[in-house]
Amino acid sequence: MTLSNRLLGKKNVNGQPRIEAVTPAAALPGGEVRILGSSLRPPELRRPRVRFGDIEASVVISSDDFVIAKVPLEAASGPVVVSTNGHSSNSQQIKVATTIAENLHPVTNPALDAEGNVFVTFSGSRGEKVPVSIYKIDTNYSVKPFLVDVMNATAIAFDRAGQMYVSSRFEGAVYKVAPNGTMSSYAESMGVATGIAFDKDENLYVGDRSGTIFKVARDRQIFVFATIEPSVSAYHLAIGPKGDLFVTGPTTSSFDALYKIDPHGAVSVFYRGLGRPQGMAFDREGNLYVAASLSGKRGIVKIAPDGSASLAVAGSGLVGLAFAPGKSAILATTNSVHHLAWDVQGQSLVDFS
């Protein structure tokens, strides 16, 4: 065996590369995916060629049985192929998200109304009065200013009737927003109000990142529902299929917890081991998807009801997601919004038990 083969650890026997899987099977442009298979690297320690459709990708790491490649910025959903020594592998499909808006500042999930319009914040630095607080992205992906008067707009949620609510972390308040963009105060004096979510009974939960989860009843009475560890940035809330409230709140740790709070306010740790977990959403099967890092890889992490976790979408800078009609999702990064044609159906309020 030659020196190069000893360094490779195994020999490329017939020179025909084969792909067994691409993981995760969805990504943002620029995200890193792992291609698993055999004979994926040519001899003499040269790197293989990886193509997403007709576009060549940058190879980060290569070995005989796996390759890590960066999804090209121009890539679209389609086949991935590895080539070595003039031989091309079989193809594997990958879903690549499409950018629909840029130069924004989301800090958590986007939100969709009943017509499929997407709403996303331009949150700004704390105390900064930005020209536009919320933008509307219509079904043709046209971006328009929607709301201008909320300081540090953080989270957006819709109730069953399609009424929009938005939190202001600067003012510690939640506002009710009409379709024409006018707003009125709904609840006040809730500390650093960040994440918001409705349950099936239309109670509104509001996360004060300093350590309190408030419950706002339909008659607007405000109760302290639970207390958890403070967050350095924001709380992000989602209601699970059984009525439990799930909360993330990044801390200075790289091994953060995802909390589950039952309808009586009892707090437990549902999953621990995420890096900077942020916005969340459930699918109809009860799986939870959260923007976070898992084992050092950033993207959308899927956590099954049994607590097992895997990376479902690769991509840096992700802060949240919202499921959209037609088995698709809207993904938000720190400065842009993307559409992903997916094979996952999101949960809605009518799915709650």
C-alpha cells in the first residue's frame, strides 16, 4: 500500500464514487451538508468535485466515506453529485431554500396570516427607533412597510380570528395590530417582553426575558405563569400539540435547555444540549423544529416527541421559522427571509388537542 493510501485509511478500489445520503436533506445557500457514501475521494489526497445541479460547490472536508460541502449561493433544489477521477456518482436530492427578502432584522420567527402573507420584524438595537418596525412580504414576495410605531418589535403572533399581536421588548408591552397597520395597547408592564404565543383557549403567553412567563387571559388579566432562567437575548415560545408551552432562551452557555411548561405552570427540561436556541414551530406529527446549533452545526434542529434530535436544515444565522401552506416553511436569519419547499406540514391552532 502506498503512503497516500495509508494516510487515507482505505483504498478507493474501483474509482466509482457512490452517495448513500446527504444530511441534512435541506439547507440554506451557504449551509454545510455532509455527503455520506463510498469511494468519495480520489487517491493522492486530492479533493473530489461536488456539484449542486450544474454549480460546483466548495469542499470543506473530504474522506473516502464522507464529504462536507458548502451549498453554493446560486444553488437550487435538485441533485447533488460527487465526481472523482473522471467518474461521477449517483445523484441524491437536496432541498435548497430560496431567498425572498434581505436587509431585515428578524430576531425570532416570522409569522403568516390566513392569506399566506409573511410578516417579519426589523427589530433594531435596544432603544433604537427604526423607520419601519414590521415588513409585509406578500404572496408574490413583494416587500412593503407595514408597521412603523413599535419600538424594538420582537415577536409576532396571530390568534384564531387572524388578529395580529406584536411584542415590544423596549416598552414591555404587547400591541394589537389591525390589518391597516393601526395599533392599540393589549397588555403592558411585562418587563422585557419578547416571545408571544396563543394556546387553544386564546390565552396569550408572553416571555419576559429577565425570567418570567406571563399569561394574559382573554379578559386581559395578567398572571405570572412560570419562572425560568433569564436569557441574554429573548424568550421564544411555542404551544405543543398537548397544550404545553415550550420555551427557549439563549444564555451564555453553549449547552442550553429547551423548557416545557405544562398547563398548570410546572417547568421541566424537555431537551438540553442546544447552542443558542431561538424560534420554534411544531409540525402535525408533534415534532418540534427550533433554530439552534446541535453538536456545533447551526440550522433548524428537529426534536421528536421522544426527545431525539437531528439537524433538519443546515444554515448559519437562523433565528426562527414558520410553516407555510403547501408543505413549506419560511426561514428567518438575522438579516434575511427564505422560502423552503419542504415535505413537512406545520401545526396550526386547530390541530391542538
